[in-house]
Amino acid sequence: MLGFIAARQTGLDDPVRLRRVESTRRVLSLELNKDRDVERIHGSGINTLDIEPVEGRYMLSGGSDGVIVLYDLENLSRNPSYTCKALCSVGRSHPDVHRFSVETVQWYPHDTGMFTSSSFDKTLKIWDTNTLQPADVFHFEGTVYSHHMSPVATKHCLIAVGTKSPKVQLCDLKSGSCSHILQGHRQEVLAVSWSPRQEYILATASADSRVKLWDVRRASGCLTTFDQHNGEKSKASSEAANTAHNGRVNGLCYTNDGLYLLTIGTDDRMRLWNSSTGENTLVNYGKVCNKSRKGLKFTISCGCNPEFAFVPYGSTIAVYTIFTGQLITMLRGHYSTVDCCVFQPNFQELYSGGKDCNILAWIPALREPVPDDISEKSLPQQHLNPAYEDAWSSSDDEG
Amino acid sequence: MSRRRRLLCETFEPKRRRLEPPRAGGEPQPDGSPGAVEAALRDVAALFPRGLFGDSLPPLVLRHQLYSLVSDRTAVDRHLNHLRAEGRIRLLHLGLGADTLGVVSTEPYKEKVLAAVAGTPRAGLVRRFLDAAVAACPELSYEQGRLRALGFGDTDVTQLVAAGVLTVRDAGSWWLALPGVGRFVRAFVRGRRALLGLVRRSRHREVPLGELRQRRAPPGARLGVGYLLHDLLGAQLLRSVPTPSGPMLRLAET
């Protein structure tokens, strides 16, 4: 560590190198931390999490009973053990609460004053964070599986919505109406994601085992349909038979630079695609157990040297390196199926929610302190979480 | 200086430890180099029982069998794709599930296909197909338009499907296939079931590898225990757990 700092000071290293090495080390040492908790508000499974990209401080969670909770992740108490407080929530008693399971929540990418949520009650709601009132409600004909807003868009304000109908709808926040319909899929659309590189490029994944890339300025159809076998290109007839997976495709995630796209399907496979050519990069991650009937929210680390993907795998979270497909570790801690996870890039923390109603915080382990005799004596359990304190007393003392 | 190096090591140490998974088994696993993949391909092909089907099939290897020998799956997939693009091997769909691909060398494949149709009226057409289409495009499947461009009309395709060289994938799209592969698939499915049943019935659902190799093969496993074990380990239906007395095979779901 000191070597890296010295090399950076003398100008031998690139300034980002130290940051990259340290964040890689921290991601590799992620573990369930006994000092960090997330307050338990949800009474049923948690479907979706999102951390706002501006400060990385506030997290939204959506539960399968329609409740949305807003958490503060930052620890300002100067005390190492910290429970992330729920600042406010849209509970069952709220007049505008979603009637059925909330499938996706997302912060407005540029500001924390607004967030969006979509639900199985066939609506997409735009919320004002400060008053917790819906500013706008979009109604659809089918249940909404997923929606996404472009993180880089400056020229448009579109939300892509994947619903039970095979048509992808684009809702314009400026006019408050559905402006486009993208046709091409044959079954329900389980995941949508805008490219973090080009603002008009949209990727959609559907239950008909196809993944399509769209340019929303183009009216005639999709740009490409991904083919797992890398078959013949530029043939309209062959497009029809191209499939990305051999089952429902229910997860979609771009890498942070937008050059690659990860998809996950119910054929227990995960695939990495070159997002500009639509080519399968043939990275094989092995079996990635995926039984979800709905969309699955997985995430990718940010700022590490081999980048990592965090994928819900039954009741654990599997960590893979993206470009070699190696399984690094399994994070065990949930009691039931994990549905979503989200990465906090500033502190390299991971938050995951599952059917066991818990949100778990995975925090990088601190370095072991150098053992010397002074510190051992002077710090006898200075900050021990009360749950780990010894509550046992011998009967002799009471005697 | 030594202190700095120690601290530097300390930064890297957990990374290095976590990035390398524990090696399974006693022998060192080959890395993902092309040579290792080709060696694995030869090893598994040597295990294929050619005599079982009256020498009517070329040595057939399933892609996932290679994963049991080469730990880097990505390297296997990429190298096989490279070999396919060069035309040295063919990848075939065997009807064992969409993710199970058979790997076969091009020369034995052509030889056995021609041997299978020899003497029938379709022999000329199949030979023309092998020379024109199979040699020219190394894809897994053929589209209608592509076949028409190569000079194969609808009646020709019907004849080729009847000969077993093509199987239907979708409307206007066909997989390349191997005639007479059904006997292999039947033996394979039975063998897989027999071996999995043996592990499932044993105590704690685990069997030491050495014991399994010594024991008489279960009646269904005509393809040979070694060949089937590569399949079960590669398809992640069994797990190999290292123990002091050799690897232990355990059902994956337990």
C-alpha cells in the first residue's frame, strides 16, 4: 500500500492505479459485516434495490407487498456499528401505494428529488421524494416487469417499460404519455436497459429467449438480435431463428463503459455480448442457477481491475470475473432466494435483498490490525455489537 | 526496502489467494492453453467406444466433457470455436438439450457419413452436400436462403433430412447432424441415468472415484465409466471433492 502511495507521489504510477488496486482488494474481501445492518421494514420479499448515483447515499427498496422504503446508507454517528435507517416509506396505509408487488424502483439519474417505481398492478409511478406523492402515473395493459431510464441521456427523457405484452413501450416524462412502441418480441419483456454509452441505444430481454438492441430513433425495427452461435450476419431470414439463450432471458446488465452486455437466462447460463457488434464473446460462466419467473436484478462492480459480476444464485450471491468467467466466491447469508443486488461504487459495498425479507449489507473486511501487546490490552471489546455480547452469567456470582 | 515489499505483498496477497480456486484432485489441472484443450479432446475421444456401434460413428466428444479436464471453460469454448472456424472440427446438435453440443473431427465425420449412405440413391447428393456446403461454411445450422444459394432446392433438403445429415431447427433452418446418432444418444442417456442412480443410491450420495473405477460398471453404462464420468463432471451433475484418499464424487445438489 505504502509502495503504491510512494509510486503515485513520485509519478511512477497512473493516479487511478492505486484506487483500482485498493477497490479490487476491497471487493475481493466483501463479507457479511456484523457492524452493519439494514433496518427491517419489509414484511415480504424484496424485489428490487437501487442506490442513487449522485452521492451514493440513499437506497430505495421495493417489496412484493407494494411497499417502497428509502434508506440512508451513510454512517455519520462515528460509531462503527450502524444500522441503516429507513428515512421514509410508502407503506400499506399510504393512499397511493402500489396495490401489488413492486418490480423495479429507480432513482432519477441526475437528482434525488424524484424516483420511479413500476409494479404488477400495471402502473408506473413517478414519485416526488420530498413529499412522497406521485407526480405522475402511467397505466399499462399488462403487468410491468421492468423499467429503466437512461443514465446518460441529455436529449430525451424516456423511460423504457417492459410489460407482459411483447411490445416495449417508451414513456416520455416531458409530455407524460407513451411516445413510442417497439415491436419485435413475441413474448413478455422481462428486462430493459439503456446503454450507458449511447443515449438512444436500448437493450431488451424477453421470455421468447431473445435479446434485442434498438435504436429508438429508428422506426423500422431493432438493430440486432443476439445469436448465441454467432451465425450469419446481415440476413433478414436468419434473424428470425436467432436466440440468445435457450430459455427465458430475465436479466440484463451493461458493463460500466457500455461496451459489453451481460445477460442471464433460465437455461442456467450467463452470456457476455459485445454490445457494438452483437457478437457472443463465448465467456463461459458455468451453471448459473436461475429459477426466477420474473426479472432478476444483478449488478457489476465499478472501478476494479478485473471487473466482477454479482449474480443471485439460489440463496447465495455468486461473484464472477466478467471477462474470464471464473467463479471467485459465493456470498452466503440469505435464508431464502435472493432476487436483487446492487453495488455501491464509492465504498465498494454490496446490498442484496431476497425472499426472506432481509436486506443484507456486504462490506469489505477491514485489514487485520498488526498484533502488538499495547493494543491488545487497551482495547478490550471497545465497540462490540450488542448482539454479540456475552449475556451469560454464572450461577456462582448470583448465588 | 524489505518493509515496503512486505506491505506491497500484503496489498496483493488476499487478491492472489482469492483469485485462484483450490485445485481439485491430486494432479495439476492443465491451464486453458490451446494445447491443453486439444489434448483433452484427444483424451476423451480415445475413451469413445467405437466398437459398440459397429464402427458406424466417428469418435464423438461432448463439449462439456472437456470442462472436466480443462478448468477454464471460456478457453475451451473459444478454442473450439476457433477450430470450427478453421474447419478442423464440426459442432453438432444431438438432441440432448439445446446446450449440449457434440464435437467431431471433420475428416472422420465425412468418412462415416459417406459410409452410412453408401449404396443408397442419396449417396451422390450427400457427397455433393459435404463437398459444397459442409466444407464451405462451418456454421452449426443452415438457412433456406443459404442452401438455395449453394444449389440445394427444397427437394434436396428433404432428401438430406431423410438421410439424417440435416435435422429441423425451425421453419427454414436446419441443424447439421450425424446419421445414426440415435443409438449413441440412447446408450448415452441410459448410461448417464445408471451412473447417477448409482451415486444417488450410495451412502451419503457420494462415491470415491477409485472405488467407482474398480467396481464392475452398472449394466446401463455401456459407453464406459470414464467417458460418462467426464460427462457428469462437466455438466455439473456431480462434484469432485478432494479428500486425502483421492477424489470423492458427490451429487451436485447436495
